[in-house]
Amino acid sequence: MLNLESGDRIDLFFEDAPATVFCATVGRILTDQEEGMSVEIEDYTACWIEITVDPPCDIDTQQVLLLGTDLQYRLNGRPVTLRKRQE
């Protein structure tokens, strides 16, 4: 699990398609309550990460990453791997 903060630059790729790498900027990191979820979701979700994906990309530029309690990141239900960019 990465120690992400607002403004961090990240690279991410879907685990089932590692050849395509997306670059993005972390906007906000939200708890379940801040995201408006009920307490039942706490067993499944650690936090929600709002990101802005850099164009050009074939997905909407405004996305929400999910960090599950299994410490797996997911984007649109698909497992993704994140790397913090060193710029």
C-alpha cells in the first residue's frame, strides 16, 4: 500500500493489461463516511481515492480508485497496480 497524499502523481495499470500505463494526479482521499457509504462497507473498503487521469486516455479523466481491506487497488472493479511517480 502506498502512502498517497493529495497532489501526488501516480502511474497505474490494469493487472490484466499491464502494457497500458495511465498517469494521474491524486485529488482527494476519502473515508467511507466522507464518500457517503454506510458502516457495512467498512469490511470491504479502506478508502476512496479521487484521481484525474492525464489525457490522452480511453477512460473518463475523473475516476475513483478503491483501496479494499485486502490492500488491493481497484478501478472500475478491475485490479490495478499503482506506482508513485518520482518527479
